[in-house]
Amino acid sequence: MIKLLKTDDIHKTVSFCILTPDIEDRNWDVITSEEIIKTAHDFGANMQNKFLNIDHEENTEIEKTKYQFVENFIAPNDIIVWETIVKKWSWYVWIKFLDEPLYKSVKAWEFVWVSMEWYFIV
């Protein structure tokens, strides 16, 4: 599945599919719609505290001045968005890139996957 859904040059935004229910992701995990809803709601409530990094690697965090999370959406039904079928309960996030070179690198498919990094506090 291609995770990059749409770019918008006017607004410098990119939409990504974060999770789709009951479909194996890049990490071979299968996430239920209930888990997606819970995670997406938490993300939305704390959106401006979230960050981007590259492949969850240490010391690859992208400077917060270069992007903003601007939208968070869960598909309420199977819908068609920009000629792409979006499965019900799929979770999408829109990122606005404030840095032109970073936006261009995303558009050039240099990195186009977005995933949730999980932390367990013991």
C-alpha cells in the first residue's frame, strides 16, 4: 500500500495514511479500528507536541520549525479521496511543510512513510 496520498503545492501540505484497520503494516502489525480511533484521538489532542524523525532512528528528528501537523482524519466510511479508495476507519494526517527543500524531498519520494512510534512507560 502506498502511504503518501496527496501533495498540495499551494499549501505545501502532504497527506499520509498512518494506519488502516485489519491490514498488515510495514512492521507486520495488524491494528484494529478501535486501536486506530484511540491512537488518532490521542494524536489529535496532542498534535503540536508530536514530531517527525526518519525511520524512528535516534538523532534524526526534523526541526519543528520545518513542519506542522495541521489535520487529523479518520474515515467514517469507505470513501474515495483523490481517486484513492480509503477504507473505513483508516487514519490520515496532513503535514504542512514550512521548509521548501524538505517539502521537495517528500514530493520526490525520498521518504514518504509515516508511522506511529510507540513508547511504553514502565
